[in-house]
Amino acid sequence: MRPENESLTLLGVTRARAKMYEYDVPESAFIKIVRRPEELLLITIAILGDFNNRSQQTDFEPQEEKQNMLFSAQFFDAFLNSRLNHNIGNYLLILGSAAYYLCDLPGSSKVLIGQVEPKFPDIEADGLEYLLVGLLRDSFDDLPTLPETFSAAINDLVQAFLGFKATGTEADGCQRQIQKLKRLIYQSGTDRQLLLIDTISSVMEKRIRNSSWTLLPAFTTTDLEAWRNVINKPDFIKEFWPAQILLGEQEVYKGKSAVIQMPTSAGKTRSIELILRSNFITTGSGLAVIVAPFKALCNEIKHTLQTAFAGELIRVDAPSDAFQLDFDFAEESEQDQAQVILILTPEKFLYMIRQSPEMADDIGLLVYDEGHQFDNGSRGVTYELLLSSLRLAVSPQTQIILISAVIQNAEAIGDWLMGQNKEIVDGVNLLPTYRTVGFVSWNDTLGRIEFVRPDDPDTDDFFVPRVLQISTLNSKKGEQAARRFPDKTDGKSIAVYLGLKLVKNGALAIFCGKKRTVNTIAEQISDLIDRQFQESWPLDFSSAEEVSKLLLLHTEHFGKDHALTKVAAVGIFAHSGFTPQGLRLAIEYAMQQGYIRFLICTSTIAQGVNLPIKYLMVTSFYQAKDRIKTRDFHNLIGRAGRSGIHTEGSVLFTDPQIYDKKAYHQDRYNWNLAKGLLDPSRSEPCTSMILTIFDPVRSVDGSLARRMDAVELTRAYTRGDEAVTNFIAEIYNRRRSTRFPLAFVADQIAYKLTIFSAIESYLLAHWESGRMDNTRESIAQLTEATLAFALADEDQQEGLVSLFQVLADHVNTAVPSTAKKARFGKTLLGINQLLEIEVWVEDNKEQLATINDPEELLAVIWSLLETQLKHNNLNKLSPAALHYPLALDWLRGASYQALHSSLVKQNAFIRANTQRRKITIEIVVDIVDGAFGYDSTLILGAIAEILRLENNELYEEVLPLLDLLQKRLKYGLDSRLAIAFYEAGFADRIIAAELANRFSTFPVQRMVLLREIKNNRALVRAAIGQYPSYFEYVLDQL
């Protein structure tokens, strides 16, 4: 049975009424209903019954039938929320839960069945309702006494099902008992009982069919006994979700390499666990590596897998980000754990592989998470070259998994990375929850939300009237003009208004295209707080205790008067590149646990971290300077409507001009942009950042281009700065124009030069490994190993080979020594920079040999760092004389607010051409975390490698000092113990320093420290009790 257009319209009416309650529209303003939604009850119940019957027939069409079932599930859900009939609530919750389950939305099923009250309600079905509720809950705990009519048969069925759940051996018994009960009902049952018994049969059969007992032996090369202990673990997956079934059908659990395209919240982390376990059980591999492009994502994966593998002889670990070999496999093996799972960023993994190439031989499983990040700026270059190296290094038997967002060229990526023996797993349509899409419209006094069909935005679905209303704010002292809120022309202002209105319904996030916009919105909300805009704030729907803990950490990082601290006091938090690591982790955890509900964020929210939000408000189509990619947008909106928490997520575009001007041809640009972003079929292919070398130089507005010869630029790069300057001047002077400012041209060329440096580093590493001998054949082989070559056209391939050859010649000429190439190849820097560092080391090595203090070492090295650090905001910070004191204060552990206050007192400012701009805490965070915490550590690592090349006992003491200075600069901490606490998981500068002060006698060696923390767990818990709950969670995971 298929719902017709009239039924679809009536579903829209039902949902509109439910939304009006959700959006607090006064009932007097409700849209008048011409037809009663109750008319759909018979149709939707009939669809459920028809599905139960047809699922047993040979002509059953699963996808079509599931779409019909989704219609029924959504109607039951919407009808309940429309408040049109309160007498059938439990009945519809049960039917809705069953319908969601049968159409492959188990998370939504869980949400509805969780709303049933009491736990086992009586709906006059003689106990059948208890049976169905127990199946949908997957628990028969507290099952009430059954009515006499069918009690014996129901009890027999329950016992058979519980037997199957416990051992996996009672599937046939379940079938016999369900048929026995069916015969009884078919003889004398009511219409309701007939519907319920058929639904019970469908649900039970699916529970058994999708059970881990059934599928793990079928999807792997091992029998059930190999899995029995794992399946019996309380937290192990008991039933496969659709995405996990798809991986099994395509033999991923049997060891096949695969490119997996999977939407957010479809069960990716559980799928990774299954792949890991299958690989360990079937191959006996001792090492699995998961590469994730963001530290926050690494942390989340680590904690999730630590929980999953708790109590097993499998170690899950995430080495520090520092460019040091600070993870000792020998040390780990002493813990009696036979197998190791490492989770790391591409930069750290690339460093480790270059320091210990033999590590690649031991890898049995290699997982690249968020693999579409190949074309994400300079980090994309690092990620690509890491994969290029590993393609040549890992065993052909290594299973390789690349998990990505929707990309158009998955087949090409798979061919490059894995060869022909691989699977392309297309899970794009496995959306775990339904998603509504709405646009703010404000043509009248009161604004509304226009909801459109997500798969056809030009078709309106329904609207919610009278959602937005302008208020006059309280005036501040001295103000003459009245201030109003929200501003109907400003999508950011409207997003704040909607957020404050909707937060009572569930968690939400306001997406901003730029980090600065996050602060702008925080300042706007801070102003609303000062003006006492409303009495109720998100704090009222949050954990007051957790908010107070987060507020304390905000205060210690930023000071009590900062806008981010002021909004945190009312339960509103920021998540962006400006958010310090510890705060970001704490905020993510608080959102995941439901302690807080309101987030202002950039695309950092889309970096793989699972945040359970109900509403996502989109204020911009841009991500920094560029329009957000369609694939990244779908990664972003995948956060709206988390499976198992919501049955629906809402994506709201808050700029009214997008919708209200779509009818005007000249103003449809933004509407067309929105439609393109909503259409997953328009997802961009995954490209190579190395190929951007061949891109022309663009004008400021991007509309014009000037060609350039990439190979000639490469030659200029090898000849030195003067040749590069002349190359830039030639492009600029072709026809001088304000659309091609010299500085803008130079910036584009400078970015291409960073790619040359990365390629040189790649070549050096392979020279050291013996794969490179400067013959054209070996250089061509390394060139062809890159994604760039695989995706390039013939002209570009020829250019790449020439370009690599020029760089290889440069490397060989500049560094003729094989030993020096080997040392240089262990760094992540290019030849020109390494040679400059080498000259400095040669001039200062005698002084370096006499140093025994990190601060003294920084003072000596600063002259080199000042010339080598190319960080944008550091170079703009004036006066330049403040750079070193800032680095020294950071090294000593000063807080961000203390660093900022010191700079302000010294009249520091940011140069922007001829203007002077105020220095903000956000700029301070960017400088110390970026320039000192990352860029400088690469330089210190290079100094250490150059000194090791000397092989001189004189430097034995300064080398560990360099390692210590590198980590102190990375984290901004003043002691080895504080660093050790930070790397143990207490990854916040304030908290790590506090723990180091409180437990000053604890050891600094990693494994010894972890044991000491465990032995003093209660004392450590007391010390961190005032700080966010995330850090207690870390303590519990140790």
C-alpha cells in the first residue's frame, strides 16, 4: 500500500501542527486545519499490516515498502506531537516504534519506545503489547504478570527469545513459538491483536536476522565460538544496524580493503570496532593504526575504543602530538597486551614512520578516518604524502580502510590507495534519522519558518507562522536610540533568537563561517544578558553543576569579563579554532552527555566529533574564505538529529533573504547555493592539494586568473628567494591591477612553495629508506605513488614528473651526503629551511653544548625562531620586541588571559597594512597555539636531527633538553610533570599544571605515572572535582 499525494499533504498538515507547538506559536494563531489528520490513522495502520504480510512474500520490494513504512512511522510520530488525541498515545508510540524499526531506523524506534509510560502499558491486547514492547526495548526486565488468555504461549516465546539472546542457539525455537502464538491469535484474536502478533513476528524475525550471533559468523571467516566471549560483553553490539550490515555484505569483515562512504551517526565507530575485531581474530595481527585528521577526533575514537576493549588484552592508545618518538612499543608490550590499536594524526604518524620505517611492516589494519580531508589545505598535503609513503611501505596483506564523507570519485581514490581488490561501500542513503529543512522568511511583521522537502527544496512542505517577533531592548546608560532584537536583516541575530526560543526542546548549534563570527555572536548575546533580554536562559535546561565547572575553566583561561565567559555563565558555549584544547574537549563531552544544550561553532563541529544536537542553524555558506563544499556541508548537517536521541533533526537557514528573494531571478544566487548544498549528488570529488600547484593565480574576487608555469616556479624555488621574487613580479607586472595586488599574488605563490617543501621532505624520507636513488625511474615511481598523479590529466602528470625531478636534483645537489639526507628525511621540513637551520646550528653548536636549562635554550634559539616562524598573526604582532617575552611567558605556563593582559599593558597591537588593530585573546590563542605550539616544534625537531648527525657526545645533554623545550612550547607548560599529566589525558593547561602542583612527587615516566594515578584515583578525583566532568571521565578510562 502506497500513500498518495493527498496523504502526503495531510502528513504535512500534521507535522505543521506539531511544529507549531514545538516553536511556541500561540494556539490562537494556528493554521486552520481543513481536513482532520485522524483520517490517516487507518491508512498508516494498514501500511504496517500490509508490510507484515508482504515481507513474507516473494515479490516483496524492500526499499519501496520501507519508504511506505517510513511514512507511517513519521505520521504516528507527528500525530502524537500534534496533540490531537491524547487517548491513544501509548498505542501510537508502540506502533511508531515498530514502524521505525522495520524501516531500518532503529535509533528512532528506540526514542519512541523510550517515551512509553508505564514501561509495559496495558492497551487491551491481552499481553501482546507487553511482548511487542519488550522486543522493541530489547529487554523483558520488569515484565508484568500476563493476562491468562495467552500467557503460556507468550512466556514460552519470551523464554525462547531470551535463550537466543544469551547463547545464539534458540533461533528455531523462537520460530516454533511465534508460529504457535500466531495460530492462537488467528483463531480468536481481535483486529488489534492480529496487527500486533504480525508486527511481533516481523520485529522478532528481524532481531534474530540482524543479531550479532547470526551475522558475525556469516560475515567473517571464523565460527561462532571465536566471537562468543566478545558477544557476551555487556557493551558489545548485539544487533547490526544497516550500515554495519552493508559492510558485512561487501566482505569488509573478511579482510577486504574498502572505501566507505557513510553519513554521520550511521554507526561508524561501532563499524570500526567490528573491523578491528575481525582483523585481529582472523589474521592475528598485532598492530592496527587509525589515522584521524583532528586531535579532537583522535581523542573521541580513543575513549570510545578504550571502553569497547576494556578488560581485553588489547591496548588502545593515542601518542602525543609532539614530534618525538615518545611511544615505546617495548614498554607497551610489558603490559601483557598482545595487540595494540594506535590512534594518531597524519602529522604524528608521518613523523613516526620516518623515524621508524620498520613500523609499517607490523601494521595489519590501517584505517583512515575522514579520508576526504586530502584536499584540506596544507594538512591535506601532509595527509596525501603520508598515504603515498604507506602505499609503498605496508605489506600487500594489510587491510586498508578509508572512511569518508560523500565524494564523487570514490572509485578513483580506492584504485589509487588499494588497487583493484577493494570494495566501494556506498552508504550515502543510510540516513539514521529524518531531517527537516527550514528557511526563515520575514516579509510581514512576524517572521515564519518555511519547511521544504529536503530532496526537492523548490517544493514547499509546510510552514510555521508567527515564530519571529522583534522586541525593544532595555537601554544602557547614555543611549538615546532604541535597540531592537532580532534584526530581521541579520541571519546571525535571528539564529540567536531562534536558539534561545528552541533550546528547551533540545540541544542546538549555530554554525558560523568564520572564527571571528563566533565571538561576534558571543558578544551579541553578552549584550542581551546585560540588557536583561529574558529571564530564562539555556542554563535553565542544562546541568547547573556542569555549567559552573565549565564557567570556572573559562574564567581561568579567558578572565571573568570576556564575552565567552559571560555567555558560559548562562549555558552558552563556543566551539572553534580559537577554543583551547581542554575547553573544547570538555564542551564536546558536556554536549554528548546532555549537560549543556547551546553551542556557537565553526566547521570544527563537523570534524568527526559526535554531538547530539536537534537543531542546526546555518548563518553562512562559507567556511573561512571559501564556500563550504557540499560534502562538508552534509558532514556538518549530519550532526542534526542524532540517532537514538531524536527521531528528527532540523536544519534552519536563518538569513531571510535566501528564501524571500528566490522568486527574483537576479537575487536567486543564494537560493541556488542552498539547493546545491542540500543535494548530496553534487558532492565534490576528492582532489589533491598537490595538484593546486598547477592552478593559475587568482584575482581577489576569484573571477580572473593569470596562468603560471608550475615547473618554472619550481626552478625559481630551487634557485632561491630572488628568483621567486622575480617570478612573482613577472606575474604582477603583466598588467597591473587592483584586482591582482602584489601581496595577494605573493601569498598564493608562497602557498605553492609550502607544497614544494612538503614534496622535498617526502623525497628525502624515501632517499633514507633506499627507495630513492635519483634515477629518473625511482623519481617517477615516487611521483606516480601520489594521489596527485592518479587524478592528474596527461599534461599535469608530465608536469608532476618534471617538477619532482627538479626538486630531487635540488635535494641531491644541496645535500650530497647520504647520511645527511637520512637525518633530514626524519623531519617534516623542506631543503631550503633545513639548510638555513643547519647554518645556524653550525654557528651556535658550541654554545648549545653548554646549555642545561630550557629557558636558556629558548633564549639562544630565539634568533633562529624569529626568522623561521612565518605565522601570520605573530608576524603582525607589534612591537616585534614583544615576541620573545610572549614565548617565554607561554613557556612558563601563563594563562591566555595573563598573556593577553601583559601584551595590552605593553601597548601591543596587530598591524593590518596601515591600520593598528586591538589585540584580542583569540589572537593570542592563535599565536601561542599555532606559532609556538606547532610551527616552532618542527624547527626544534630539525635542530635535534642536525645535532644527532654530528654523532658527538658533547650534545648528549642538550638533545633531551631540546625534546623538553619542544614539549613545553607545544603545550605551554612549565614542567615535565605537567606535560606528563597533559599527555596522560588531562589535556588542559590549567588542569595539568594544577595536578603537577598538587602531586609534585608523582613520576614523569608515562606508564609509571598512569599506575600512580590509578593507585591514587580518589585523591586525583578530588583534585579535579571542581573542573568539567570530562576530566573525571578521562580518569575513569585510565
